[in-house]
Amino acid sequence: MDESVVSVAVPLPFQAPFSYRMPAGAPLPERGVRVMVPFGSRRVIGVVCGRGHDPKQLEPQPQRQLKEVLQVLDEAPLAEPTLLDLAAWLADHYLAPPGECYKLVLPPAGVRASRAMVRLLKPGAGDDPVLAQLQAGPLRLSALEKRLGRDPHARLLRLRREGVVALEQALDAPGFREVRVAVLEQEAPELGGKAQAEIVERLRAAGGRARVPDLVRDRPSLRGALDRLVEKGALRLVSERELRAPEGLPARDAVAVVPTEDQERALADLLAAVEGGTFQPFLLHGVTGSGKTEVYFRAVERALARGRGAILLVPEIGLTPMLMRAARARFGATVSVLHSELSAGERHDEWWRIREGEARVVVGARSAVFAPMPELGLIVVDEEHDGAYKQDESPRYHGRDVAVMRGRIEACPVVLGSATPSVESYANAQSGKYRELRLPRRITAQGLPRVEIVDRRAVLRAGGEPILTPPLREALALRLSRREQSLLLLNRRGYATSLLCRECGQEAMCPNCSVSLTLHRTGRLARCHYCGHEVRTPEACASCHGAYLRLTGFGTEKVAEAVAAALPKARVDRLDRDRASRRGVLAQTLAAFEKGEIDILVGTQMIAKGHDFPRVTLVGVVDADVGLGIPDFRSAERTFQLLTQVAGRAGRGDTAGEVILQTHMPDHYALMHACSQEYDAFFERELEFRRTMGYPPVAALLNLIVRSADEDKGREAIAALGALLRSHAHGRYRVLGPARAPLARLRQEHRFQILLKGQRKAMREAVQAALVARYGETRWPGVAVDVDPLTVM
Ligand code: ADP
Ligand code: ZN
């Protein structure tokens, strides 16, 4: 190994790191340190991912041709070795560019929001450049950066640990507000009267510190007593910054609950693992409304009590404002919520707040699995079955699987929670790889809602309403008269699903993709759901120029219209990706629904996820078959999960719930088992199908897609790859294809596909070898490798 060479992963889609030479006499930087390197005619910031030539690079260039590292940016790696290991695993497991993987575990790019001030606490050695700058007085972090000309964070981290400097967060950073927190200073303060005793009592119950508004909310008269305790020195008030509550969400206090017997049983095993600090994946399989959140929170509390941090992953942060609020109420300012509306600067600040141990609980979506939490003690993956955990661009990782790998690397337990576990996770629980914890009952006495199937075929034959069948319409009217709320699911947005020519039968298609256009805004706009192409709805057929066009199929827009027409007194609103794309609409609509300002909420799968609305007593599924027509091996699993989840939104309060499913396929097993809410029965049936067809969890999958603007070139490339993959197989995997992908054109590119089924390691190695043989070591243009794909479209 050459001692002066480092391999550097650059943040570009290259499959291998590049070798660089260190300037003569310079020490070799550690793995994880960022370096500025020349790259072509540019300079880029890369990460040192190894010393010496990377073994992946088969024929290293002679050393004299290597370019030199221009600048070493960090004096120590910013990410812990465990996270660097995780990034390396990611690159390997998903055949992803290492630069893209390391990027996930390093501080996000972007300017710090940074009104933070750095202040010297004790006189330090004058030759330290950071300390030298601070001699004259506190400085803004941004000013310090400017003066030093490089990122001072690694050094600041150490100086803060040594207690030499303090970083004071700006309290008025956007998205945050300042709040007063009372801290108990004396063990047994002298008390002047009942009110003061009450304050001290409340503070003790809250562990010695609490937000002032929480302390006095129900008794404003306590405020005077609080001030007097402060004057006496029994209490101290400190300012903390906290995330503003999502818009318009009414405050709900954290109520202390006594765990049920089921919860106790689940917790016994889980807390032991948290206590022991050992790697163990758990599958918390609890029906909807069984109190999974309380189990998560108690496990988090135990981790905190041991001085460990915790990461709580949710599929989509915008859809879980309640969990976020509950986490804040329970864990206070130590929670860091990573949501998509953070600015680049705020994201950067939060990264450092976690890295430096200020935030000990992280709540976030998929990418929060890479949060730089030191001394991690627990990872929770809520709704682990949710497809949102899979990233659909490179690196194509699955947040749940990464969580399990991180737990292994960090030696901590990982809890995967769901009412409808993914078939893979449940199989892992059955094989003993994961330990299963069950919550078989709802917390409330009502139990699970009653589910009724309405056969739309029969209603249609009788000349009935196509959108709302009579039973569903009557059930909605009944809820309206009782002032209860209803959810109406249709997992298809838009007004109409297609525009059909009555003369030639042709559908209006997207010019860029091989899909039909969806009609929006009562049919005035035609839009492609894949590339975003949008036009005014054409008045004539593109193929025969006929003028008789017909809208067919219906989406959420039309359902909302039909409901408003059928029940003119109802307050109807709609929630789907079209509506939620406007900033704030998602949070506002969920809040309005929670406050009872909406009677009937129509929506896509967005309304099915995790919500706890106690006044919902009816869930209607307008067309339960939407997902079943999709030619994908997971369509039954997804449909079962969606229907069971949305049914689980009904009857979570004091009144029993009812669910009505409208369908053309009342005998389909996904529907029947969702109806009886029998997960095990569904699983057995589904596993049989997967076994017959050789799909996960029986075999692993790898999907290889080649995209090309030129159809012939794409076809030629996929054929060559197919031949290579077949010759490497040796019975370890099967090669399906090459074929046109089901989505044959996307954004003006032709797509071709090879699907491999078999042993994951063998498939990965063969694909790597085939791509290297065809394209070389570093770049695979137009190729997408999807290891463990969620869909094969
Ligand atoms: P899940 O996530 O399993 O669907 P939740 O965690 O949302 O269920 O819990 C359902 C409801 O039950 C919530 O309103 C929660 O506050 C309440 N709850 C949970 N555990 C208890 C308990 N031990 N005692 C009383 N109420 C509880
Ligand atoms: Zn398109």
C-alpha cells in the first residue's frame, strides 16, 4: 500500500472512489475527513473513504499521474466511525455511488441559519486560531467562519466538550420560538403557601424542569407563586428555543397513562434490550389503536435514562403532526424534528444540535436514520411497512433496512412497528431473526370496527350511483345527523382518470411518457402524473381528430364533488398530493379536521396513515380495487395494508366504528382478510403466492433498468447486459427479461428492464461485473440498479 495515497469519494454519481496523492510531508487524513480535490477542470469537496488505492480500482494509475489533494477541510472526521461504516455498507449493498452515500452521513450543505454566537468561557491558549479570534469578545458563528476561512466545527466541537467555549443558539431562529422553562434549583426549598408547594410538586413530577406555560396552563393564578419562587432562588427560569407547533394544531397535553397488560408485556422484552444495549430487532405488531406510540415512548425514555439517544422514524413527517406534538410534549426541547420545511440553514443547525448531544431524540422521515446521534440507544421505525421508506432515486435505500443495519453497527435495539407488517418483516419474525411483540387489542373498549363489503357490480346492474352506493350514502348521512365525522378514501387523485375518444377509442396520452393523462379541475386540465406535463384538456382526439371525447373513471376531486352534491349540508374537504403541494395546506386541513370543522374528508392514502381522530366513526372506501389492477407483485400486499390501515381510523374514540368497502372483487383475498382484519390469514395466503412465483421473502430481487433517449441503443445495451448476466448465473439466480419496462417511456426516455430473482449477493456481484464489463469502473450512464425493489414497474 502506498502511504501517501488516499481514496476520495466525490459527491457525484461515480461508482468508485478516486485516488489522490497527499502533498509531500502532509499527514494522511483519517477516513471521514473532507478534502478539496481537483476534479476535471473543477474543484470538489470529497470524503476520504480509505487509505491507499481503493481495492475496487483494478488498475491504479501510476502514482506520478495522481493529482494532489488541495486542502484538508476537517481536522477530525465529522461523522462517527459507525456512520462511516454505515455509508460504506450502503454503497456496497445497494451498488450505489460511495460519494452519494457518504454525503448522507455528513453535515448537510448550505449556509447555517446561524445567528448563533460563540463565546469564550475560560481563557485558552492563544495560538489556537479559534480562541485567538474570540479573545476580543463573543462572535457570530458565521463571522468566525468567514475570518478563519474554513469550517471551524470540528474544532469547536472539541472546545465545547472541554468547556472552553459555549455556543449560544439564536432563540429567534425562523420556525422556532423562545419559551421559558422553569428549573428546580433547590432540593427542598422553603415554601410560602399552597400555591408555591403546588408549583414545586408539579416540577418534581415533571423531573425537575418544565415549560412555564405547561406548569400554569390550567391555573393561571399559580404564575405569581412561580415568580416568588424565582425571587427566592428556589427556581431558575431559562430560555429555550422550541419548534413552533405546526400551524393551527390545537395543543394537547401529555397525559400520563398506565400501560395496559399487553403494553407491559411488550415492554418487558424491549426495555431489557434497551437496558442491555444489545442489537436486537423487534417487530411490534399491534392492531390499529393498540397504543404502539406509548410503547415507543417508554422505550425512548429508558434509553434517555441510560444517557442514550433515540431516533424515531415516521414515513412522512407532514402526515404525523400528532406524533411530533406528542414527542415534544413528552421529551421537550431535547427533541429535534427533521421535517421537509426546514431551510438549509435550519437543517444544518439541527445536524449540529444532534451531533453535539443537545438533541437526544430525533423524529424524522427516512433520511433521519442517518442522524449523527452520538451514543445511540434505540431506533424506532413506525409504520415499517410503508413504501415511503424506500428512496426512489440513488442511493435507493430502504430506511427500515438501514435502521436495522445501523442498530447492528451501533449495538442497539431496533423496533419496527405496524398493524400490517410488510411480508418481509413478518417472515423475519417467524424465522426468529426479529423478535415479535404483539398488541392484539385496541385500547378502547369498542374494539376494531365492523367492516361491510358492498358489491358495486350488483349496485351498477340495478342502475345505482357509480361513486356512492346507497349504503355508503346512507351511512354518511347518518354520521352527519349525529355530528360525527367520516373519512372517504379513494387512492386516485384528479377528476377523471382518462379522456377517451368515442370515434377511435384512443386515450389522450402524455407526449413524454407511456401513460394516459389524468384530468384535473373538473376536467379542464390534463396532466401527466409521472412527468408533470400539463395542458388544457384537448378538444379533439390527437389520433383521429374526432371531436367526441369522453371523460372516464373518477378520482378524489370528483368524489368530493359527488359528496357535496349528495349531502349539500356537509362540510367537505379533500386531501391528496395535489392539495397538499401548497405549503401549509396539509397541516391546516388535518388541524381543521381534528377540530371538527370538516364533516367528511375525502382523500388518497394520505388520510389512511397513523392519524388518531377520535370523532371519526365511519370510513368509506369508494373503490377498494384501485391498487389491485396494477401489475406488480406487491399489489395485494399494498391493498391489504391500505384497507386495514384506513379501516383502523374508524372508531378510535368512545363510539364504535364502521367501515364500508365498495368493490368489484368482493372475493379477492386481500379484501376479504382486510375485512376480517386477520393479518395472519392474509400473510399465509400471500406467502403461498410469493413462494409459487419466487418473490420476496422467498427470494431476493434486483431490478436493472436501462434508460435511453434512443430506443435502439437502449435495446442493444439491455440485450448485452442480459447475455452477461445469464452467463454469470450458474443457477444462483434467474434472469427475467430483457424486456421493455412496464412503464416503457418516461420523460422522453425509453426504459428497458431485467429482473433478477435469487441470491442477493450473487446477483449484486454479477450485476457489478456486467456493468463494469460494459461501462467500466466508474460511470454507468443511464443505468439504474435497484436492490430489493419495492415495485418492478
Ligand atoms: P396505534 O399507534 O397503535 O394505532 P396509538 O398509539 O395512536 O395507537 O394509541 C391509540 C390511543 O390510545 C391514543 O389516543 C393513546 O393516547 C391511547 N393510549 C395508548 N396507551 C394507553 C394506555 N395505556 N391507557 C390509556 N390510553 C392509551
Ligand atoms: Zn409524462
